[in-house]
Amino acid sequence: MPKMKTHSGAKKRFKVTGTGKVRGRHPFTSHILEKKSPKKKRALGGPKIMSDHDTPRIKRMLGVGK
């Protein structure tokens, strides 16, 4: 049986931390930024830990064990 391939889109967007959490970009950061306050935009700038609900799906796409 051939090896499983890593999902190309997922590997560009997510990283798994040393403790096994999935880190990715914040949502709401690409457009309609004029109405958002500078404080809000700064807070959205850093990485975000993905929710527990999405984590198994992302890990499966990355080929990372549980």
C-alpha cells in the first residue's frame, strides 16, 4: 500500500506544537479591516490555537498521530 500524502493546503496553514496542539492563523484578518480597531487588529495578528473540535481533522490531514 502506498504512503499517505500530506494535505498540501493544510501543511501551509497549520503547525502542530510540541504538546500536540494545532496552531494556525486567526480568522477575520484578511479584509474589511477599516472598521476594526487597531487594538483588535493587533490581537488578531498572532497565531491561534485551533479548537478541540477541529484538531483531529487537521491532524489527519497533516498525517500526525493522535
